[in-house]
Amino acid sequence: MLDKSGGPGSLGPSESFSGLISQTPASVKTVFNAAEAQACIKAALDAKQPVNFRGAGHSFGDHCISDGGVLILNADKSRFDLREDHSVLVSGGFTWTELERRLNRHGRRCPVLTNWPDVTVAGTMAFGGFGCSSYSQGSQVDNVTAIELIDGSASVRRLGPADHDLWGVATCASGRLGFITAVEMSTQPLAPHLAQFTLRPPSVEALTQDLQAVASAASGRFEMMMGQIDLNGFKVVIGQPCEPSASTSPALLGPDLGARDWRDVSMPYADWFVTMQERAFKPKTAYIWADYVVAEEHLAQMLKSTHQMAFAHPGAVAWRPRTRILAMQTKAQAPSPQLLSTTRVKNDGILYGVGVYLEPHIEDDAAVQHCRHTLHELLETCLGFGGRPYLSGWHEPDAEIIADDDLSTAREILARQDNDSLMNPGQMPLI
Ligand SMILES: Cc1cc2nc3c(=O)[nH]c(=O)nc-3n(C[C@H](O)[C@H](O)[C@H](O)COP(=O)(O)OP(=O)(O)OC[C@H]3O[C@@H](n4cnc5c(N)ncnc54)[C@H](O)[C@@H]3O)c2cc1C
């Protein structure tokens, strides 16, 4: 059984998280600091060898594996610099769990944690990073002020939002511009407690209505929000960091939400992100997961399609379906990374991330094929509404479906920076 518990190297370097794809690299090099990464990239480029990057290996498809190239495993945790202005500069090889624990010791916390935080900081920069707090804080990359990377000529670069088009593809382009060595981001004060309220709507229609009602009523009042569908039913969870004494206060819910059937679970804030994880990975399971981003006006239709295809099907029990819905504010940051999924969905309000997670038995070919087909159909449905895929997921390499015209700038920049397409090639259908 694979150890998928997290951390660089917990999966073999040939394996992808899905359990369905493996590739053999020509060589594998673990790097512990930026100088080692730079030397490794320079040697690969000089030899005209492709070089791929891997953090915790928790992306899908063939994102973080290498077919015959050099594969760099990022174990760099050499830098942690918390400044007086409360920004932090960290090596990209930290996992979010490690960074959060480190910050907590200094009375600070990350603005947004991925729901599964045992992925690396650099690895999520490659896609954007969303979690329950994206409702109030945007994506993880929205909270980043600079990154350091090693580019296609093996030079160290520091880039930030002021770098316009370059910044637009430095993040969220699956690491195609270069190897991210360090990330500088804002932090927030550590809250002593978290009040978490849960609502259990009876149907997919009621779930949609509750998500929208809570999102608009709770704006500015709650930091975290998430919906869920599984074979047991529906729920909406909202959370707010607070003082322990405030956790059950009706003032936190307010009169507009107070009449609902909430269940309040209060806990120390620092424990909360641990409870979000599902640590019991199942042996012989194919993880066929993908996330989609849609505007508010299309949430009802997206959830209805998801429910029909993934849950209401007679065979659903065989693939243990689960859907998580995140509400996401887009942050006023110019320019946002061009390939960030929230940047690419036209909207005037809240966006919704709909994650569809299917887990058939790895030897059940019919179920595996059905699950792949379901995610493909949902991608077409989502694109039909003007939605976009979150690129870390399992999206069959069908560039024609996913790509659209506004990627020409990204393509030009990447071609200019990396003429031979040696940096992290062959993994994203877009570029
Ligand atoms: C159980 C589980 C739960 C998840 N939950 C969430 C969630 O809540 N929110 C969310 O946003 N995502 C979530 N994801 C997706 C996950 O965050 C992304 O797949 C992320 O990229 C994984 O980071 P990693 O360190 O495992 O990167 P890897 O999978 O190792 O790599 C991902 C991509 O980043 C590139 N890359 C890795 N290191 C670098 C580097 N140093 N420089 C440049 N590029 C690099 C790789 O080449 C690859 O393209 C989840 C995934 C799993 C398996």
C-alpha cells in the first residue's frame, strides 16, 4: 500500500497520487536548498535534458512525474524568515502543515490553508491553492507578495505582482516558468478558538439555496465556509476564529442566520486544520479527483449535474463519491495570475469551487472508466457555463476543450523563457 500520508517522498517518485499513472524518470535528485536546485537544473539544461519538479506529489494526472527526464524532489525547508511587518519568507519545500505549526509558535497563522495541508507551499503555488478561508481571503497565491524561482536559464529571479505578465504565469502555470524556491506572503494573528457551525439541508436544491444564503448573509462576518455532499447527505459548514467565550454567542450567527438548525462545534483554532484531513487512505483505490470553478449564477446547475452523475447513479456506492464546495472571493489584486481559475471566470460576485472526488477500486475497470468519463462530462458542463477547471485535478489531456484564446500571452511568455521546453514539460494540457 502506498503511503499517501503526505510530505515529500511519501509516494514513490514514479507514482502519481491517483494510483493510475506511473512514469520512470532517468534520474531523481532530492534538493535541500536553492543552490542545490539551481545546480541540478543547470546540469539538466546544459545536457538538454527535461527537468520536472515534485513537492508532496499530491496532484493528479501526470503533473509531478517525469518520463525519462530529471525529477527534482523538493525537500528544501532551509528558510523561514518572519519579519516585523508579519510577512514571512519560506522555502517552497515546507508543507502548509509545517508552515502553519511554525507560524503558530510565533502567534501567527496562514491566511488560507488547503483543506489537505500536507502539500508543499511551492506545489500549491503551481495551481493557486484554495481552502475554506478562500471565502474571505481569496486563493493562497492572492496572499503572496513575491516568489523566488530558478528560470529556464538556471538564473535566480524574484517576481511579484508588479511584474505583470511574467507574474501572470510565474504561479498557477504548473511550474512551467521555473522551480519555485521561496514564497513571501502575509500572515494573520493566531486566533485562540474557532466556532464552527454546521447546517444539514435535505436536498441538493436546499444545499444550493443555503450556500448562497449563507455566503451573502455571512459576508464579512465569517472567515470560512464550505459545503459538502456525500452518500450520507448534505451539509454547510461555516467557521469563525474567535475568543473562546464568544464561540456560542448568537451574535456570531446574527438574526438572519440564527433561526436555522445550526450545530456549533468549538475548538482551539490550531486543531481545526488537523480535523479537516482524512488520514485513512484506502488501499487499492484509484483517486479520480477534479475541481471546477463556476460563477454564482451557475452553482445550482453545476451541483444538480454533479449530484445526478456522481451520486444518483445506481453504481455510485462503488466509487464512494464526495463533493466539496468552496465559496471564493476574488481579491482585488492587479494583475492576478493569468491562469488562476478564479481569474478566468467572469463574475460580479462570489465564485464557487466544486470539487468532485471519486474513489473506485483500482481493479474495477468499469467503475474507473465510468469515473473518468463522469469528470470529463462535468468538465464540459462547467466549460459550457463559462466556468474553468482547477488545474491540479484529473483532467484528461484534451487541450482543445480546456484552452481558450486568452492564453496566447501565457504561451508566448513560456516559449520565450524556455525555448527548448525543458522546464517541467509534458504535464499540463494548456501549454
Ligand atoms: C488529498 C488531497 C487534498 C487536496 N486538497 C486541496 C485543497 O484543499 N485545496 C487546493 O487548492 N488543492 C488541494 N489539493 C491539490 C493540491 O493542493 C495540488 O495538487 C498541489 O499542487 C499539491 O502540492 P504538492 O506539493 O503535492 O505538489 P506536486 O503534486 O508534487 O506538484 C504539483 C505541481 O507543482 C509543480 N511543482 C512542484 N514543486 C514545484 C516547485 N518547487 N516549483 C515549481 N513547480 C513545482 C509540479 O511540477 C506539478 O506540476 C489536494 C490534493 C490532494 C491529493
